[in-house]
Amino acid sequence: MKHIQLIETILYVKDQTSSTAFYQNILRKTADLNVPGMTEFILAENCKLGLMPNDGIAKIIDDQLPHPDNGNGIPRCELYFHVENIELEFENAKKSGARLISPIEDRNWGDQVCYFADLDGHVIAFAKKIIDK
């Protein structure tokens, strides 16, 4: 029995509409759910990416934690996508308006990876396993 049924990573965003358009371009797919307060993309069978406005989560966390607006532009998470064609993803991210952090490079953990930042400063990595020759 699997006790975890689904993994959903939710990014807190300053502007849900702008971030939805950005991620639709980056992911090359339309949102599977897009209602005021939440956008979701189904990425794999048991994996979703959600976008929630900062003010939405601020209502839930109340005064228990700082308002997410205080962290805009500060890297708060990394989305690490293993992809089939890293060059395609690299070019698509540049065309989508993602800010380049690091170009495609071989990394010492065995992946070829490039890094970008989204509109709120969240880090997006596209990775491909390095094939031993």
C-alpha cells in the first residue's frame, strides 16, 4: 500500500494570471485547472504543479508565517524536470521569458542541467542523464 497517493507542488505567485501564462509556455500545455485562487498542471500520473496567489495562502497562514510577498524574487524552491530533449527545453524556456541562471552544463552528479528563474524567482531546472560512452 502506498501511503502517498499524489504529489502536488504548489508555488506561491504574485500574479496568478501571468504565472499561468508563463507555465503554459514553459510546460507547453494548458492548465488542467484554472480557477481564481488555483491553477494546476498535471505533469505525470501522480504529480501536479499548482500555482496559488500569495494572498490566497496568506489567508491560510494568517499571522503564523510571513506573507509570501516578502519572499518574491528570492529563490524559495526548485523544480527539477528530467526531460527527453534538454536543448528543446532550453530554447523554449528562453522564448517563454524565463531568466537564464546557468546554461546547459554537465554536472558532477551525472546530469546535464540548465537553470532558469520564473517570474517570482522560483528556480526551474531541466536535466538529462549523461550517457556514459
